[in-house]
Amino acid sequence: MTSKSLVLSIVFIDVVILAAAALTGTPPDQYFKEGKAITWLSFVQLLATAALSWHIYTLRKNAPESKPQRHLHRLWLIIAAGFVFLAVDEIAGIHEGIDHLIHAFMNMEETGLTDRIDDVIVMAYGLVGIGVLYYYRHELKAFLSALPLLIVGFTLMFLMVFTDIATNRKDILGLLVSEPFLSSTLFPWLGVMEEGLKILAEAAFVGAFFDCSITAKRGRTPGAK
């Protein structure tokens, strides 16, 4: 199976699940809330990405390479650990907990602005991920075929964050849509869109690291003989 066919298969399954959840939920975002069905779908996809990254790490760890490059295979271990953390965060709400701790520690009253601290934390996850990839950019030279999927994944992730910021409360939507009934009708659908973007971003990451695992298995890596 190629990475393209895998991504198309995952996206097809994801879209069917997302559509079924949205159309059967009352309100539409019923199954998209924390701890519901879509949370567990996200959890599975994040763990799948972690497993692929660990597999790449085991392949790269044993690959013949020059001493100056010996540390580069650690990238895949860091990525694997990162996605395990994200999977745990998905079901345990770590970033929401950090948000609450910040409010408690600084004795802040929750406002429409500070209530979005958890969204900023998720954005920081993405920026840290990009930073790690840039730091290990020499390792990634042999994995350029996965770059388009990585770009798609990060783009969808940041779109998800911006959508989450808009749907955290009804204040922003209320400014854009003045009619109360229409605003209330649209609000749960924006929650569906936010979670949908996250699920599709994860599908892109699964495909990207599946592509990297194929490359690593073939031995087309920096310094390989």
C-alpha cells in the first residue's frame, strides 16, 4: 500500500464517521465533545502515528551511518513520544488542566480572552513540533516525499486551532452573526468543523509517517550505504 492510498482510505473512513456522528447527534456536536466517540477516534489515530514513528526509530537506530549523524535517529523517538503525549492529552485534557492551573495560580478571573489559553497551548504544541522538525532537518532530507502531507497536517491543525478559538464561546460568532437564532444554529456546526479538521490533520500525519516508514525500510536515509 502506498501512503497516498492509505491517506485516501483513512480520510474516507473518517469522513463517513464524522458525517454519521454529525447527522445522528442532537445537537450536531453531541458526539464531538470531550470523551465522546470522535475523541476516541482521534486517540486511535494519534497512537497509530506514534507507533509508526517508533517503527521508524527502530529502523533508523540500526541503519549504517556516519558518526556525526548518529544522533539524528532520535528525531523519530521524540516524535513518537510527542504523539503518545497528544493521545493522552486527547482523553485526559492536559492542556485544559494547564489552563485551569494558570487561572488558579495567577488568581485570574476567567474571561472570554483567558478562556482561550488552552487553545494557545495547542497552537504551541504545533509550533514546538515544527521547531523539532527544523532542528533535525538534516535527518528529513531523505524523507522529502512526506513533506506535502506534513504541510497539509500542520495547516489543518492550525486551522483547527483558529476554529477552536472562534467556537470556544459564542462571543466571536455573535459579532459576526447578529441574528440570535442563526448564531445558535451555526455554533454546534462550527464545533463539528473544528473536530473534523483535527481528525483530517491526524489522517495526514498518519500518511506522512507511513511514507517515512517505507523510506526508512528501503534504507534510503542519510549516510546509508
